[in-house]
Amino acid sequence: MLLKPTVDVHGASATLDKRVASLDDAIRVMAETRDFGKHTKLRRILEALRRVLVQPGGAAAVQARARALEEAGLFLGTDWATPEILIPALVGPGLHAGDADTVVMEACSELRTLAVARGDYAHPTLSAEDAREFLSQVLALNLELLFTPPTEAERSRQGRTAQLIRDLFRHVADEIGYESVLDKLVEEIWRILRQRPIQVDQVQSLITRIAIYRGDPEGDLGNAPGQGIDRLISALFGTTEACREDPGVEVFRARLEAMDDGGLQYEATGFARAMHDTGLVSPYHAELLRFLRHKSDYLLGEALGLSETGRNSLLRHRDLIHRLIEVAVHTQTAQCVYGLALLLDRGILHAAPMVPALWRQLGLELSEKSRERLTAVFGDEPGPEARLIAGVLSMLGLPLGVGQGDNPTCQSARALSMWAYNDPDYLLQIVVWAARDDEIVMHFEGQPISSNDSAGGVASTPQTDLDPVSLLVVPHLDRIYAEMGRRCIGRPGDPHRWVNPEFHGWWAARGFRINVDVETGNLIDLDNFLRQFHVSYHPAYNGGQPLIHPQPAGVAVTDSAARYVGWHAITILRVTADPQEVTRVYFYNPNNDSGQDWGDGVVVSTAGNGERFGEASLPFDQFASRLYIFHTDPLEHGEPEKVPAEDVTRIIDYIERSWGANRLPGGTLQASKTPRT
């Protein structure tokens, strides 16, 4: 007996043909409409596109009409109209937004890019090679859409659109191949890891999924090479011989107990090598440290991969280090092992306040509110005290790895990073006040400001995507920072002149320069501003004086088309020549990922140009072209007249081609008048 097909292929094909015909009519009508009236035809074409895309074969049908759709004006007046500046990392959020129209527009954009990548559409501003690279990155960053069905939440929120998105991604992957997906994903993971962020949960999740997909004999990633992926997978799941096949913590512990000192040293050095190579810590590494704490301080140092400075710190303060490992290092908090190793290598325990401050942290009784907040975000295994101490170790070891998350709190993240980098015992005091007292009190021009008495800060919603220290401290700092700004209302000029030194510390220089008029938003005194920046920071014009303390600064962030995006707080760390003898500014950016394209050839580097872990850098003139605020010693005037006029002119040209284009006196303002870093 013949079985009836479960899918009516002919019926589905007829339905698609009918809906494609309707789409073609909508494209024709929009194409015949003048530009000023095209928006009136948008609803019809979006609905026709959605009805095609939900059908089997719909993605291919839209891909075949990519050129016609663009020439008809589908993307007119949107960012999608300039595909050469689109950012792969924003595609996923756009597709998950829940807005059906946004999903349809994003899907059409990807299918247009696919048509360009396949050579079916010779686009005037996007090459086939760039299109393929863009799609590879998009697929790599949204790997779960290729291999997992919609969740219940997605189905509830997005309905049939959730499946439409997955069908779209599978169609794109089938067209460009899965090998490029893995290569781009691995490249992206290494790029992020080279910046040594504190929070690596997303990276670990990606590596875990890749390991699962590669191990699936029916999966499409099984034979894909992915240069460097084996190092990443082994760093987490099979670092050494004793855990090569990922046997589980209990089996691993039993193997450790049966080893002699030679075997343990082999394990210790293997874990240390992988940790310092990748910036990732295996849960097995945490278990090894807990075991070696009872065995040998020498092997403990080997497992941490310590320098001579770190070994001296370990041996001098062994009771403290043993206690920190006992309380903070668990398989769930394994990443803090890297923070502990770098903390010891920094030698900051030799500063008199640090050891008693860490003992105080170990004995700290958290408030009920702090316990609830940590447990809600990180779970109850291990407990909130352990989570917080693990977070402290990570921040002290990786002060440039602090990220602001998806929050407008760059000022607070910058403050935490600066204190961890420059004043770690003060950071520990701030943590105590926030975690124990649910209150931080800072002073502004001699007057106390309580975080509990201050009105709301710049963050409008509670932050949850932060490390344990930031999770507790940032809400308090955010309110205090905003209150300091409110106390400057009525003063002439920008409030950061007074707020930055009071908020960040005495080392923030009291001299202040800004190139934007707060009242009008127009550019002012650019020539003097740039000359003063040179004599304050450039070694050729400041007598070769290296920067002593990190300094707060503000930049005008631009997108890859050099268009103004917003004001942003960063920290200038040092200015020196790179390996190619180009003078560069090395800075800290709290925006989670410092590798950004700011347009007009200004591409922020995070590796390969002399950067230390966590630093971003730009050539001096390119950095100066995005700078709008900096601090300087008011008593050190330098000789600004010695700065060559052509250097100043070159930087001004950069400014006028980017965020300053409409900020000349009498010009049209691009954004909010008052700068807010």
C-alpha cells in the first residue's frame, strides 16, 4: 500500500507561485512610485515578502529578486540602504526584536547580501568577497539558529516568524557553506579573547556548542577544520591527559589522587599553559587548584603559571591565597583562577592595605539585598559570598577586562577599572560599602553624596549582564555620578570638568579641555584644543614624559560610515611608539568589545600593534580626531606653538569628515547639545 506523502509538495509549490506573483506586483508598483511616495507602498510589499518567506523555497525566491527589491526602493531611507556599513553583530538582535517588519527587512537584507556573495547581483558598493565575509560572521554569531528549533518563548513571542528566521539561516548556510561559518566563528572568538574580558560566558557557550556540533556524526560541522578550534575546546574540556576525554570532575579528582608529583606537575603546567594562552579556565583547572592546596605550594604556583613576582606573593601570603582558593575557586567559578594568577603577578599584595582588605572581604557578611541580587543572576551554587570574591579576584587581575554590559554606564565601568588598575584597596572599600551596607557615600567638593539619597542614574533598568562586583557596585555609582552632574547645573561649560576628578580620584588632572560648545553643540577652538592635547600627551611635544596615572577622557563615537553615534567615556592609559614606530594612544574602552570601525579609516586595534591585554589603540592623530574631552595638569603648559600646523590640519580634516560635519558654527546639530560621556 502506498503511503500518502506527509507534505503536499505540489500544493506548497502552487502556493509559493501565487504569493511570488503577488510580490512581483508589489515590487512593480513600488518601483513605479516616486521616491517621496514610496513609503505609502511599503506596507503592501512587506506583507507580500512575509507571506513568501514563510513558504518552503521562499528565501530563494526573495534572493532572486534582491536587485529588483533594492532598486524599487525597499531600503530607501534606512541603514539597510548602505550595506557596506552594516555590522554583523547587530543582525541577531534585529531578527530577535519581535517586530515582524524588522525581521522581514533584515531577512531581505541578508538575502540581498547572499545574492551579491553568489555573484548574482553586482552591487555598486558591496563586493562579493565582502558580502561572503559578512554572512559568514552573521552565521557564526548566530550558530544556534542553524541547529536548534525555536524555544517556547520564541514561538510565543514571534509565532511563525521564529521558524522563518531559522529557515533563512539554513538557506544562507547551504548557499555559502558551513566551513566558512566555523572559520569566522573561531576567528571572532580569538579576537574577543585577545582582549581578555572578565565575562566569557558567551564565548564558553559558543565553544561548547561547537564541540557538541562537531561531535554529532549527523551534523554539518563534523569535518569543518576551524583553525584554532581544537585549542579552544581542549582549553575547556580536555586540557591535559587526565581529562582528555572530559570524564567528569569526580573521575578527574580520583586520577589526581593516584598521581605522583611528576604527574601532578605535568597536569599543573598543562593547565597553566592553556589558561595563559587562551584566557579561558577549565572547570578541571579549578578542581586541580583545590587539590593542590593541600599538596604543594610549588605545584600551586606551577598550576597558576606564576612569574617570579607571583611566586613571591604566593609564598609570602600563602595563608591568604589558600583561603581565597578554598572560598572562591569552584568548578562554577573557574574563570577566577586566571584573575588570581594575574593578581599575584601584578605584585599588588605587596601594597600594605591589600592583604588586610582581602581578609576583610573573606569575612564580609553580605546584606540580604546583595545576597538576593547575586543569587538571582548567578544561582546559588556556589553561594553569593563565593561569587563575589571570585568577581573581586577577576577584577583585580583583569582591571582592563571590566565591561559595562548592555547599559549606558560607561562612567561607572570606567571608575571600577581605574580603581582596580590604579587604586585596588579603594576598590575593595567600595565593594564593602555596596555589598554590606547597600550604600556608597562619596564626596563632591566637600559635601557627602549618598547613593541611597540620590535620584535615578543614567541606567533606566536594573543591570543583570555584569560581573559580580559590577552587579552590586554599578547601581550605586550610577546614581552618585548622576547626582554630581545635577549639582553642576547652572555652571558654565561641561559638568565633567568638576565631576571627573571628584568621581574617579585625585589623579584625574584638574586641567580640562573640551572642543564642543555645550550650549550650541558646535565645535570650538579646535586648533588650540589639539595643540594642548599634543603638549599634554604626545612624547615628542611633552618632553618625553610618560603618562603617570590613567586619565579619563571622552570620545565622540562614530559608526563605520563615520557618522556620529554618541559620547563615550574611555581612559587614556599610555602614549608611545608601536612596533612600527607609529605613535599610538593606548586606551581602555568599557564597551565590552573595543575592536570597532569608526569610519574614514579609523579602525580601533586590540592586538598586533603593541597592545597589552585589554587595551585598545589608535594612531595619535586618529585618536585625537575622535576626542572631545581630556584632562591635563593646569600647571604644565608646554609649547603648543611647536606642534606642526599640518598635523593639526590633518586631524581637523578627520573631524570635519566625521562627527564634526554638522557642528561647525552656524551648522545643523547632529545630536543632543550637551555632551554626556
